[in-house]
Amino acid sequence: MGLTKQYLRYAPSGVFNVIASPDCNSTHVTLKGVSGRYIAVGACEHVIIWDMRLGEKAQVVPGENVVVSQIAASPTGNHMAVGYVDGNINVFELINNDIVCVFAGHKSAVTCLQYDELGHRIVSGSKDTEVILWDVVSETGVARFSGHKGVVTSALFINGKNCIVSSSKDTFIKFWDIETKHCFKTLGGHQMEVWSAVLLKEERYLVTGSMDQQLRVWKLKWNEKVKDEDKIVQQLEIVKLEDTDATEDSSMLQCHQVGTLIRGGKGRVVGLATDPGQSVLACYGTDSLLELFAFCSDEEATARMKKRVKKQRKKLTKQKENQADDATTEVSEILTLSDEVRRLSSVKLSAKLKSATVLMGTTGELRVGVTLSTNTLELHSLAVAEGNEVKCLKQITMPGHAKEPRCVAISSDNLAVLTASADSIKLWNRTSQTCLRTIPVTCGRPTSACFAPGDRHALVGCADGSLLLVDVAAACVLEQVPAHSSNCTSVGLTPDLRGCYSGGGDKTVKLWQFELIPDPSGDSKAKVLSLLHTRTLELEESVTAVRVSPNNKFIAVGLLDSTVKIFFLDTFKFYLSLYGHKLPVLSLDISYDSNIIATGSADRNVKIWGMDFGDCHKSIFAHNDSITSLQFVPSTHYFFTASKDGKVKQWDADSYDNIITLNGHAGECVGLSVGAGGLHVATCGSDFGVRLYSRTDEPLVLGDTDEAEEGLATGEQHAPVPGLPGLNMPTKKTIGAEKAADAIMECLQVGAEYQREVSEARGQFVQPPILMAAYNCTTAEDFLFETVKKIRSSELEEALLLIPFGSACDIVRMLPTLLERADHAELLCRLALFLLRVHHAPLVANHGLLKHLIQIQAKAAMRLTELRDMVGFNLHALQWMRRDIEEADSEQLFHDATVARRTRDRRARTRQAVKRPIVTVT
């Protein structure tokens, strides 16, 4: 058996060109105590915090392979919760980007996230129709609320009442009680999907957006007399629009519609946003209009009502005088929605809105951050009291294309990356991933690009058939050559670097020669680069891909009839026809030694052919969608493929093995370029991202796959616990939970064996097992404690559910000894309570465990009392310290005021003394 062939692993080295992903929300964040300046947005799998004053990235919160779908900033300003499309939620520390905790509970993308007012809890909604409440402090799931039949679009805390309100595409709005973990009211007044909901004005009003032009405003009135036990008894009630006034008085919450706000935008409501003080409402639909509404304070609303009533009475009095009848002039003084809400200036933006975030400043300045479909982030400002026009403070467009990039090229020195989209051509620094030059595109959409020799110029083929010769250093288009009458599908350099070739939809391949000509504009005496057309190869079908062999002998052309024709380059004489693909070949490449040609097709196959006889060496089913790009690594028989399934794969053309699969783009991957020496690979895709992969020194052996790939990567939904059908766990089973359960069982087994050896040794020293020694443990109890302590808090309960009953009994036997320790009593009590909840009946029925349970009860109560006393003592000590500081501050304040008064009096006396002599002289 021969040696296993080793390859070098490629690893992601950066994503750029994304300013803000269109499928993620945005939010204002506070960094270093400064608010109103920083906006956090999702950018593929990362979260970027933009400094809106400087227009630069202030911070990047890194992610793994999964795209961000939702973000929420903690009210305290030190944490950020990030929801992903796989249903997981990560909570990050903003100071150092560390992950504080991971919550795995949803099966599909997180659609809404919100912190409570203290930042201690998070509520999340998902496409799996579930709403889950998480505790950030204890890092665990609290409750899972199931009841919606459609995607959850909003989930909000009603902080004053310890409730959650959620809206869904099933047209319902549900109110959930956190204590009883049940839905106590369902609002059914919508005929179509509810796309967004927000609470306003101290959580007294609920505003919902649906498919029509109206925003419905609901008033929430709470009945304080309802007892806690009555909450469970209350039946699920559905309040219809037509009978909202006839609601039962027994309900804990009275909810009725007080009116509607008419939108000016077209289409459905995409999103509603409000500021943390719940005074301003921002609404946007499927168009480019952002509408703003201000909810007035009670005093302002009353003043507006009085003004309106006065105006109406005046009008009625005038009508009475004109008509001379006895019509009543009484107008009822009741607050209406028009008194409570006033419309602010609307903002017409340059493109469709994708998200909005609102922040009210202490001076009454409203700051609105918006992300647009053109990969743009903007910050607007408005003075709410004056209601003036909205000013745009900052617009970030430079670090990204407005349209998705269609082609990418790496320079020969690996220092620069060129990308082209329908709006512009951009040059990037590969190491810093910053944009160096932007060249606007005025002709058709670019479809192919490459650097010219020397890397100072680039060739770009466009969809209208033109070939652009671009001076990348000067950021201008030197020449627009009408190369083809339709789509220029392929551009490349000839191996002698003296010219280039282009293939088009007009059934021709043209060869060009570089030449230096005097500057046509006459601005400079220096000669400029130009293209001279030398020869044309006419074909029977439209050209989809072209490549010249490195030995300068053959030219291979992919055609729309799914074949590849190979011709002699010097005479254009026909040489070979490669047929076998079922759909057209979209890309092809020839190896450095001109022995192998690889073709990638829309039929999802890669075929490897010999150049000598045109025989097919191997056909590989490579991707799950069309293969858009294929390129050999220089001086090897390895090649990369990119596909519309978003994946980037490396293959060995000799052994036909898939070397590595790189998780690429969230959508289609449309362009790929391999740098000189194969050190770097760049790809671009429909998620706006341009991704870089770099070759590392880490060897990769085929057959060695990552644990995450072979294991249970996404986790599965929890099955009902036997004997406990009502136990609806907020979390789901993950790889981490399974590993934790294995660790607990191994720990119990090792501990039991060690105890048996100690008892058999009869007092003689027994060397602890290696695992126990690694944790510096001398007893089985200590070993269990150290093992449980290392389990992630959010996965502990899932791990305990996975261990067998026998292991649970072993843990119960050890708990009394562990509870004698003063540290980590909270963790041990949580462990005991969960095991009792899950295995209550068999544990209580087991008489051998009864004494252990009694000991646990006594010791746990004692430890928790100690903890409670300690917390109470610390709390009162801190309150005393605060009072002490406040008193010192007030004394200082009085002292400062006294000093200022004395200084003022002294100045006044001095002025008086100066005036007095002047008066006596005159």
C-alpha cells in the first residue's frame, strides 16, 4: 500500500464588499459610552459595527459558517445577541468579541430578537413558528411558547406585566404569560399576515403592520384584579375586530382597536421600528419611502385635543349663525388617535429599504439608520419638535458594490483583487481588504474580467458585447472596444502575454494584440495601451467559454450545443470535439502542461478529458447546481470549481478526489479566480460577498473530516420525555449536549472504579486514574463536580436528559457530599432539582435513595439560604455606599454653589465700588 497523498488546507481569510446584508436587521449600539454614532448590521456570517461619523468599521463581531439573520443590542450596552439562519443564538461581549453563551433551541432561521429592559432575558421568534424565552444571566432556556401556525414575525416584552406579545404570518397576535408559560389571549383582527408589530408609549399601544395600507393601533388595558390562579383557568379567547367592544370583563387584558394610521408607501409593510423610549414609530414597505410618526406625551395629546375641540366648536358656532337653527355646539372632549399621533417628515430614499433603526437623543434629535437593497447604510437626522426636513448625516457606499459582483480576478503579484458589477469596477487591496479604486460602468453588465500583463490595466467583457480596457491605477476606462455584437462571455490572456482573446454570443472568438498608441486625448505625451484585432474564429453556436492552452498550441471553445471544440491556434484548423455534457459548458480550463482539460457544465458535472485524444478520463457529479466557474491551480493538476449551490470545491484531476469543500456563499457563487502559485483563491456571489481563501501550511489527509461534518451538525428537536409529556424543553439536542452526557457517564464510571479500588486497598494509597489526576481530583465527588462545571450552562439540562436512570441515581448519591461545599451551590441545586423533576416517581419510589433525598433537601435549603443572605447583605451594602456617594456629591454641590455665590457677590461689590467714586466726581 502506497503512502497517503497529502494536500495543504485552504482556509477562509476574509469577506469584503458587504456593507450590510439585505436579509438582516440593523440596530444602534453603544460603544465606549457613546450612542447615536454606531450602527450594527449583519454582513454574511459576521456583524459589522459601523462608525457613522468616520464612515469606517469600528468593530467586527466574527461568525462561523452560518449567515446572520437577526441582531439585538443589550440595553446595558455591553452585550449583543446574534441570531443565525440555523436557529442558534450567540451572545457576544462587545469589549472583546467573546461568546458569553450559545442558545440552541430553534430549528430554522431566527426572525426576531429582543432584550428585556434590564438586559437579563432575551425573547426570540423563528421560522419554525416557536417563541422561546432565554435567561442570559443563568445562560439557559426558560420557556418555549408553541401555538403559532406560521412564521413568527415579531416577539416583544411587555416589561411592566411580565408578558410577551408575538405576531405571526398565521394572522394572529398572541399574548403569553411568562409565569404560567401559556397563551392567555389571542388577537384575531387581521385578515392577512401580520408582518410586524411594535409597542409604543409606555407599552400602552400596540401597532401592527399587515398586507394593506393601514397600520392598526390597539390600546392595551390591563385588569389588575385578576388573581394569579385565575390566569391558568382562563380559556383561549379570540378577539374579532367586529366584536372587540363586547370582550369579557373577566379577562386580564382588554385590547381594542382605537384607529388606523394610513401609510403613504406602496405594498405590504416590511418592518416597523421604534426607539427605546417608545415615542417614535418608523414604518417602511416594499418601496423606498420611510414614514415616521410621533406618539405625543399625555400633556401634549391633551393640548392637541383642546385645540381641536376649540376649533370644532368655533366652526359649529359659525355654522349655527349662518343656518340660524338650534343645532348643538357640544363637542365631546375625548382623546382620539389624531390627538395622540402626529406624522413627521417622510424620507424618500434612493433604493428599497431593508431595515431601519431609530434612536431618540436627549436634545430631541431623532437619528434613523437605514440599510438599502443597494448594499448601502445611511444615517438620517430629524428634530422632532420642529418637524423639519430630514438631513442625511452619512452615507456609506464606498466599501461595496451597489449591485452583486459578477466576476473577480487576482493580480499576478497576489496584491490586488478586481471585482466588477453592473454599477462599477472596484480594485481592492487583498491584505487589508479595503477599496482602492472605483470605476463607474456606463455600458452593459460585466460578465468576465482579467488583469493585463503588468497589473496596471484590466480587461472587462460586458453583456452588451463591448470589451473595456481599464487603467486601474488612474481609475478610468481607456477604451471601450465593440468586440462582439452580443454578450462577451469570456476574456483571457494568451500564454505569450502579448495579446488576449474574447468569446461572445455572436458565435465568434476574437484574438487581440496589445499595442501602445499616442494618447488620443492629447493630455499626455506618454503612449497608452490599446487593443488591435488580429483574427476571428467563426463558429456554428454561441460561445460560452474560451481557453488557450499554456503551450500556445490549441484553443478550446465551449459552445451552446453542450460540446467543447478544440482548434489549432495558428491555423484555426479543427482538432477535437468533446461531447458528453447534457447542458452547455459554462467554464473550462487547461492544465499547465496542456495534457488535461477540465470542463464544468450547467448539468452539475465536471468532466476531465485528455488533450491528446479527447477521451473522457472521468465524469464527476461535482455540485448540486450549475458549475459557474472552474480554474486550475498553477503548476498542478488540482483545480477549483464554484457553483450556484454556493460551494467552492477543490479537486485532484489525477486521482479524481474531492480534496476540500469550502462553505462559500449564502446564495449563488458566480465567479472564481486562483492567484499566482495557488496561494489565494477569490470568489464572488449573489450574497454581495467577495470571499478570500488562503493556502495554509496545515496538511490535509483525505478521509479526515471535521467532527461537525460527520456528527449531528444542526441538532435535532427534543423528543417528549417518557412519563413527562408536559415537559416542553426550550433547548434542543446538540453535539455539545451529547458530548457532555458522554463526559458525565465516563466520569461516573471512572469514579466508581476508583472507589472500588480504594475500598479493596484497605487504607493503602491508590494512584487516581489519569482523567481524575488531570482535574486534580482525589475523590469521585470532586471529579463529578469538575466535569459538570465545565459543561456549558445552556447544554446541561439536555445532557442530563440523555444519561440513563442508573447514572442519575449515582449523581443523587453524590450530591449530599457535594452540597457540603460552599462554592457553586447554585449549580448543584439546579442539578438536583432537574433530576428530581425528570425522574421524580422512580427516585421517590427507590427506598435506598430516600435518605440521600432528605439530605439533599436539608443541605440545599441551607446553602440557598446562605446565598440569599449574602446577596441581601451585598445589596444593602451597595445601597448604603450609593447613598454615601450621593450625600458627598450633594455636599460638594452645595459647597460649589456657595463658592459661586460668594464670588458673584464679591464681583458685584467691586463693580459698585468702582461706580461710586465716578458718581461723586460728577
